[in-house]
Amino acid sequence: MAFHNLQERVPVTVEITKRIKRLQQGLQAREAGAALIMEKVDLFYFSGTMQHAYLFVPAEGTPLLMVKRDEVRARRESPLDRIVRVGGLKDLPVLINDEFGRIPRSLGLELDVLPVNQYEFLQSLFPGVPFFDAWPVIREVRKIKSAHELAVMVRAGQVAAQVYRSIPGLLIPGRTEMDVAAGMTSLAMSLGQQNMIRARGFNNEMHTWHVVSGRCGAEIGGLDAPFAGCGLSPAFPAGSSFKPIVEGEAVLVDFGICLDGYQVDQTRMFAIGSPPAQIRDAYQALQEIEALLLERVKPGAVCEDFYHFGLDLAAGLGYRENFLGVDGYRIKFIGHGIGLEIGELPFLAPGHRYVLEPGMTFALELKMVFPEHGAVGFENTILVTETGWEKLTAADERFICV
Amino acid sequence: MAFHNLQERVPVTVEITKRIKRLQQGLQAREAGAALIMEKVDLFYFSGTMQHAYLFVPAEGTPLLMVKRDEVRARRESPLDRIVRVGGLKDLPVLINDEFGRIPRSLGLELDVLPVNQYEFLQSLFPGVPFFDAWPVIREVRKIKSAHELAVMVRAGQVAAQVYRSIPGLLIPGRTEMDVAAGMTSLAMSLGQQNMIRARGFNNEMHTWHVVSGRCGAEIGGLDAPFAGCGLSPAFPAGSSFKPIVEGEAVLVDFGICLDGYQVDQTRMFAIGSPPAQIRDAYQALQEIEALLLERVKPGAVCEDFYHFGLDLAAGLGYRENFLGVDGYRIKFIGHGIGLEIGELPFLAPGHRYVLEPGMTFALELKMVFPEHGAVGFENTILVTETGWEKLTAADERFICV
């Protein structure tokens, strides 16, 4: 029994087959024996299911999905042929040896997220087998989105646009940032929003409801972002707060949408009444900067160049001290890959000297901070095409005043 | 600028001082040199701030909070005296050596959650310093809640009760599980719900909106729970789905609330019209089982005994095959610690032979699964007192039919 449309939503056999093939090519290129996929998002990507399971992918041959719980559901969700039930990690060596006739000569693990205790347990299970970090191989596979994945992201963009259309009706003087975020969240959930943004990495907790008004936009905080917002408390020091939204303030809405696992990011500006002129001018500057950056988005463009070009453009428009954060707190990227997780390739950031390729998707995060008036942001999720780019986010781009 | 009440919400100096002291006693007991706290929830617990920072706690002496971002906010949120800004992990050895005159003789890290790559980087930074798992020490400190923490949990329980009172108004035939979850989420956010449940550990993603109706309650899934619900898609295979709620079905609502970092868990049953008699009877049985288990809740009671006693009680009432899940998928705990994270001590589970102590808080998760009619649940968050127990969750305990 499942109330979602499996035909449409589960990656079909051909999709999974291609992904596994690319992973195996990556393993072969580094003369590795196998990879053991444990992180749930990678697991979903390569198997089609996110049940509690371990996916063993040999460099050559048929992968084995070992399901701890629940095997029935995993079989329904995954197109893989070779699925067995397993009691736990401890049973893997015997099972792998039984199925493949030997233990792999080396084993790739997701060392960017796998905790030390589990790693050491795996070392005790596979004595003498060298482990290596499989994440660099995995992320190379995941960085190019298929037509199937893009179709889901387009739908996520449509839902996001619908949710953004509700914002003017939610902006009532005296309501708090949280009230607006709550209204958006409710609508988004009814439309299929997972209500959870997945971000790769330790401590990388994410949430979807950045409704930030007035000087809360100048609150910096621990996030790797130009500003964090006030948040609810020191235990949740980011995003919306109980600050009431008042007339004449800038209201920034950066509300991620996640549909069927795939995420899009989008930022727009709003105000009750008329926002400060400084903020309105800055928003227009960000739109100009986006247009000039997008002119360069095409296969072959070097990722880190966008960061430097963006900084130059902002400086030329008089925003050197505000763009991507205030001095001392400026962030080191202008765009990040997005898809199943935030933190995928590509990063438009210094040191990222690889080039854009067709099928890459990234959020172009154009933000400024003004200590007096708060934050300004303009952000879209961009697909790199064969000849240029397309926007996957489609909310009205005007500065909307109600 | 902060729109929450810091006086009330930030643990005051005396609170943090006591926690640090207990951690240091734990370090001394194992003759360790120091602990380096990196996980954001532990960091909040021991420093009062959740900014991007590292907390170095020597076995004796004053701890050092090294803040990567944002130092200004960390100083405002944390009552610690010794706070410095740091560029990143790489700067820790020099900084610690400067501040303490030496590198610690051993260093505790949160090895249950710390990823391998960061561990190996720390090994390169502190060559020759033995590392050990600090989590067993930390969780011993965190397992006893202070009066301050309990006051926050009581408020979370009050918010939870208010959110549960909205459920009858949301139960309209034809609305989906997600619609009901969305309505609850919106209200909860307006009341200060973080809209995120924190659960300790790798892959332990949590969400708050378990509204599960009819046979979706018999959907098992990868969660370490008697059932998972249908969820939205294979990329989010747990919790509420787009299944419409119809008259005569059992509707289980397990909606966690997180306020100022502290969580409470609570499950109640609802129906439009009249639920199946089997479900109603089972709910009554769960209430009897809770009452009999609570009679034994007091300091000194052995945690694992509750699991076995609960199974015996359920069997005696004729529910051996349903209690805590169906055969082959029965879960191995009847209660779990709760506070800043799900996954704290105590666990009421086989092998957990330690005893209850005053100040412990746990969710008593009484659930049954019926393949034909779905899930039944009755759950409260319980505080162990000097003489017995108190409930921190207060929603109406009747089976509510609208």
C-alpha cells in the first residue's frame, strides 16, 4: 500500500542502472574493490529506497542491497534485483563472502559523514581490508542530474512558486516572522513539501523557514551564510523569530522546498508598505548581478570565476562592504550545488577550479547585509544546459510590497 | 538584538558551571586530559550557545570556547568567561597550547557522531595524543535534567497540549494526513516549535509530524519504531502521506514538540466517527499497561525490567503479537530518554541494567500494530521524581472521536 505514485516517483530501473554503472566506473578508475553505501541519501540515489539498509557495490558485477528494515518495503521501492535481509552490520562479512565468493580488496565508505565508532566497528569486521573515502567518487556521479531528477526539481520549483504566491496574504502588520513561516510551511506541506531540508555533513542542520525581517537580517550567526536571522532561541539560533514584522521593513524570504527528495532554493524580497530605499536599490543591484553572472553560465565556465566576478560586480555597483556579508563575516561561496542534498557539487567558490557541465544544478545565492536595515537577497536555482542555463525557480522576481 | 527572553532561556552561569563540573569529574574518573566538544547539541548544553564553535574542557581548570562564527553572538549567548575567536580546527593546537601551556595528555571526542575525515584531521593536528570516546561521559552528565531544563520541558508539554487540542478541528473527512500534520505544524510553529526534532546519531533523521491513519499504521519501514507510516515518497518513507483520512479509521498522532531546544513526545488516538472496536480496545489496554508500568517508575527501578514487564502485560491482555510491532519487526525498547535529543539515556530496553534516577526523563512508547486496522499508540513523556514520576505531557488521554 502506498499513496504516492510509484510509477512517476521511484527512479526506474534504467535510472538506477546508469547510476550504479557510473559509480562502478569511478571505483574501477581508482582500482578499488567495492563501495559500501550507508548514508541514507546516497542509498536512495543508488538503490531507490531509503529503508535501513547497506548497499554493497563491487567495482564489477551486480550490487547487493542488504536490508535491515524493512525488506518488504525495500523490495517494493527499489528496482535492484539482489536484495537480502540482514540482521545488522555484523553480518556483512559473511553475507558478502557468501554472495561474492570473497571479501573486496578495498572498500570505499562515506568518510565525510560516517562516525568514527561505526568505522572502527567496520575495521574489526573487515580486518586487513583497506578503507578509502568513497564520497569523492559518489559526488562525481551525483553532480550531473538526469532528466528524471530534473523533472522532479521542476515540480519542486512549481510548488515553491505556489508557496511564494501566498506570502503577500500572510504579511499582516504585527504578525511575527514565525507566523509567516508557519503559514508558508503549512501550505508547502499540503503540497508535498517534506518539511525538512537535507544538508550534507556533520552538524549541518538545516531548516526551510528563513523569513527574516528588518534588523534580524543583520544578525550573523553560526551558519555558513551572510546572515543567520535571529532564530527562536540560543538552541535554535537561525531563521525566523518571534519578532513582529512592521511596516517599512525589508522582509527576506529564503524558503527551501523539498519534494520527493529533491530540493530547490529561492530568495525573494517583500515589505509591508515601502521598504528602505537602500534595500530596494540593493535588490535591483542583485538582479543586475544575477543577469551578468548568468551570461557566463554555460558548459566549460570555471566555477571559482563566478565568485570573483560576482565580488567585482558588487564592488563596481558600490556594494563591496555588503555583498555576501559584512567585513570579517563574508562567506566564501556565491553558489552551491543542490539536489538531494545541499552541499553537492558544484561550488561557485574560490579553489573550485573545475568547470560547469550540462545537468549541474546550483543555487546562486546573491545576498547583501546592511547593519542598519538588515538583509537583501535574490536567489534562484539554476540548471546548466548544453548552451547556457535555465531557472528551476519561478516565483515573481519583483520586490513585492503589500 | 534578540527577540527571545535571554533571562529565561539561556541556561544561567550557575547551570553551565554545574554541567562543566560534572563533565570534568567524569574526565577525572577516567584519568583523561580533556574533552573537545564539537556536536552542536553538546556544545549548547555545555556552553549555552550553538554558534559554530569548539569547546575545550580540560579535566581541571577553566574551559575555553573557541568560536569560528559568530563570536559576538556566542559571547551574548554563553555565560562562559573564556571565549576566543578561531579561524578553524587547524588553529586549535596552537591556541590550546597558548592558553593552557600544553597539549592535553588525552582528548575525548564525540566518536558516536564525529565523521572519520574530521577525526583523521584532528589526529594530524594532535600527533601522539590518544583520543577516546567522550560520549559515554557526556551522556552520563546529560541524563539527569536540572530544574531549569525541566521547566523548559514543562512549557514544551503545555505547547504540545495546546497543539493537540487543535486536532479535532483539523479532522475533516477527505483531508489528507499531511493536511492535518500541516495544520498542527503551523500552530506549533507560531507557538515556538522549532519544527525540527533532534535525534542523536548517523542517519537518524527525525521529523515531527506523525499523523498516520488506517492501514498506513501497519506500514513498517526503516525507522526503529513499531511502524513508520506511508510517508510522502521513497525519499521520505515515514510519517504522514497524501492518504485521505476517512470515517471509521484509527488516526494516530505522534507529534513531537521542541521548544528552546527541549523535546517532548506524546501519542494520542483520534477518529472521524467511530474507530474499529479492536483499535479502541487496544487503546484501553495500552492505558492499563501504562498505569501498571508507572506504578514501578521510581528511583532504583532497573531500566530493562520495564521492557520485559511491558511485554508480559501486553501478552496477558492478549496482545502478544501486536505489542511494539508485529512478529519479525518488534522493536527492542519500550521507552527512550528525551531532552535535547532523542537517544539520550535512559533506554527502557534489554541490556540496559542501570537504574532510574530522579531527574531522568523518558518517553514511554506504548504502541501496537494490527495489520488490518493499523496502529494504536499511547505515549507520554515521564519525569522520574524522588518518589515516583510525573507526566510532562498533558493532552487529553481519551480516544477522541469527532
